[in-house]
Amino acid sequence: MAKNLVDFHCHLDLYPDFESLISECEQKGIHTLTVTTTPKAWPRNREVAGSTKHVRVALGLHPQLVSERVKELDLWREYLSEARYVGEVGLDAGPRFYKSFDLQKQVFEDILKQCAASGEKILTIHSVRAVPMVLSMIETYLNQSSCKTVLHWFTGSPKEARRAIDLGCYFSVNAEMIKNERHHILLKELPIERILTETDGPFIQCNGHPARPDDVMITVEKLASIRGLDTTNFSNQIINNLKELEA
Ligand code: MN
């Protein structure tokens, strides 16, 4: 079963055992996307995970770090040609980060334009309290391109979800989203072919420890049960969704 797991958004380089965790994902065959929060982390991540079969690395500039890291956008641009996956990127209009929201929009616009120009990128996108703006920007800057988008930890309304579906977005679902029953209607209604799973570890706890990629099994089981599906079939569906996304 573990072979069929997908953790499409986690931060492996933020764990003390980063390198052994990569080997663990590789041994267990967990299809993992490890995201970076700053482009400075890219070379090291690429070095450690670049030759693995199951671990992919994304080139990011996290919206929560934009105010102090905006100068690293040049570095991000430099590395883009080496990256197939982009993230963590996006917008955060929560109270702690609202001050930098205008700057975040400038950075995200630049990132989307560069992805569109390069083509074939797969983006994992943060959209806290900013779903309509994130969707409008995807529509404006990415829609005519060959890039694909995954909305990570989506907490928008069902109406916003429909708009995202029409734009071709995928959704990576994590344990916190499932914990909140308010989201269950959405989790039941998302088109099954657009669903991926994620841990967002180490930012999400699982049984008292920071979630690790194999903890994504719990999310697969719970989501299958919410949707009234057999866990093995659902797990295979998620693998197929990943193949489709990466095709
Ligand atoms: Mn994250």
C-alpha cells in the first residue's frame, strides 16, 4: 500500500533528518514533492534529491517570506530553467502577512509570467485568504501557457472551487483540511481526477509529531471514507491523477 502514496507538498529540508527522510521516501516509493521556501535552498535540495526516482524538488519563494526575501527573486529566476516544479509560491492575506500583500502580488505576478514564458512548469500554490486573487492571477498570466497548477491546502468556498476547477487546477488535500468538517462538502464534491494528497509537514502535526510523508496514508484513508470509496482504489486514483498532471 505504501508504494501508492503521494505527498505532493511537504518541506523535507526543514526536518533535522532531511537526507535520511529523502532516502526513506525513495525506499518506500512515496511520490513526494518537496517544496522550498527560498531559492537559496534549491542547490542543496537538488543535489540530495535530484537523482532519486520518487522525490521531486520544487523551486519556491514563499509568500510569507516575501518581505524579507524579495531580493532573492533574481536568484529564483536564475534557477528556473533547472526546475520542472515551482513552489511554494502564492499569496497570503492573513493578518500576519497582509502588510506585504502588494509586494507579494508583484512577486507572484513575476513568477507566473516567467513560468508561462518557460512553459511546462507544475506549480504548488498557497492561497490563504486570497483565493479570488490567486485564481484571477492564474487566469491572467498562466491560462494560455502549458503550465499546470495545484492549489495546496485550499480553503476557498465551493463557488471558488468551481472557478479553480474550470481553470484546470488540481487540489492537494491534507489532514488539517479533513479535520475541519466545514470543508467536507467541498471534499466530497471535488472532481476525483483533480485530487492529490499532501502532508505539508513539518507544519502539520500527526499523532504528536510533525507529519512525515508516509503519514499521508491517514489522509488517503479518511478522504476515501468521506467520499465512500475503497481506500486501495482511491489510492490508485491519486497515483493516476499524478501521472496525468505530470504527463
Ligand atoms: Mn507549505
